[in-house]
Amino acid sequence: MTVFVYVNTSKQVGDADHIKVFATTDDAEKWFEENDPEGVAFEYEVLE
């Protein structure tokens, strides 16, 4: 299983908007369209 992670480098560590984690690319794309069209997320494997 993987997730998609977005880091907003303009926010401080610990700020609620510093990191966003998305379960699917569709979730990430929808959020980016509405909030940060120039942003990108990277895929990260979830360890079980």
C-alpha cells in the first residue's frame, strides 16, 4: 500500500497545514486543484 505526501515548506513543522497525506492520486489531485495547483506530492510506501 502507498500514500501520497505533500509538504508545504512555507509552513512551520507542527502546523496543521505543513503535511498532507492522501490515500489516492484522485484525492491528491482534487485537493491540489482547489488549494495548490502548482504543488506536487510524492508516493510513499506504508509499512505494515
